[in-house]
Amino acid sequence: MTLAFQPVADPAAPLARRNPVAKLAAALLFSLPLIATLDPLTPAIALAIELALVPLFGLRYATLARRAWPVLVASLGLLVTMVLFSANRSGTLLLDLGPFDVTTGVLMSALGLILRLFAVAVPGVLVFATTDPTDLADALVQNAKAPARFAIGALAAFRLLPLLGAEWQMLTLARRARGVDAGRNPVAALRLFVSTAFALLVGALRRGGRLAVAMDARGFDSGIPRTYARRQSFQRADAALVAGAVLLSALALTVTITLGLFRPII
């Protein structure tokens, strides 16, 4: 289990070098209208726009696919869930599985949710694949006026996340060295997984407590105005990025409404 959060894109790309707050705001504003409709066309248009902008972020499609593989796994689980539990069984019957009839209505609902999942997840992947976590924390404090305690604490937690994967591997290898192995027994494997996860949680809580005490001892919550080693400026190009995200999102909704396919949630 490996967790990687370092930027992997070309920092000289036109959109990769934009202000972290601008990229985060653009991703949120672009994704927000996607939760207002149930039709598959709006997220499909949004996803096409996102994929077309990937080269402007200095990111390769193969790298994007490696970063977004958890979304693919989640989409497969969503498809199975919709086939088993969807209330919309209208449309043409495609496959008879007893009580679980696979119809065109089921597949359309599943397609809409899966496309929406990808359309919402890809902007987040683009933001974190092109942004240094320290720059993001600095920009949140300087440009978004977020509390320094929150931003620096979030940065510390973000930096510690990759350690969870290393600790999981260390716990697994240590238990295997002591002869604790589930073998092919699924019940024993589940019990071993739960106990390892609990040990990982205990270790994370202890490390978090020590880190909080260390940060307070260094004056991170003193209330005294702080200085910044790296200034983060919000320029006109950053405002244009946010405005462009709003316009593109409105364009996707306009096309769907014009074609009469808009299906509001409420």
C-alpha cells in the first residue's frame, strides 16, 4: 500500500503554475453543478473538458490514470451496487438475474453516477498532482485567509499520510516474522486485517499527539502574526482560471438543458 502526494506534473505548464487557491477554487466551482442533475450527459461533457485540459496542467494521461485508479475501483463497486439495489428497473430488459433484472434504466442510472464520480474526482487529482502541499498551505493562509492553525495542521497531516503505507507494511512484515499469518483462511485474514488496522490507528493517534505538542511548543498557536518564506500572489491569470471554470461548468449545464436531458435532483 503506497500513498503518493507529491506533484508529478511539469511545473512550467500554463495551468500548473497557477496559484494553488485558484486551482482549488476552480476545481470546486467546476464540480459543484455536477451534483445538481442526475443525467449522464452533464458529467460526460464535464469529463471531456477535463481530459482536454490535462496537457495544460503538464500531466500525462498515463500519470493521471495511475493517480485515479481508486476511482476506477469505486466505479466498479458502484456499478455492482446499482445492479443489485437500484429502484429504477424501467426500460428494456437486457439480462435476467432473477430478482436483479438488468435493464436500460439501471445501466443509465449507473452510467450517470459513474461519470459523475469521475467528473468530480479528476479535478481534485489535477489539483494535487500539480500543487506542492506546502504551497497550498501557504496560499490558503495568505490568499484565502484561512486560519494558520488549520492550514499548517492540515499540511502536517498531509505530509504524514504516506507514512501510513510504510507502517502498514512494517506491521505486516513484523507479524509475518513472528509466524502470524492468515494463510488461505478468509476469517483469519479478516481478523488479522482488523487487528493490523487497529494497531495502525493507535500508532497514528500517538504520532498525532506528539506532533500537536511539538507544534504548540514552537508557537504555531501563539496568535502572533507569522512571516512567510514563500509569498503566494493571486494574479489576473488566476482569476481568469476561476472565471473560466465557472463558464465551462455553465456551458455543460446549458447544453444539457437545451437538449432537454436535464434531470434535477430536487
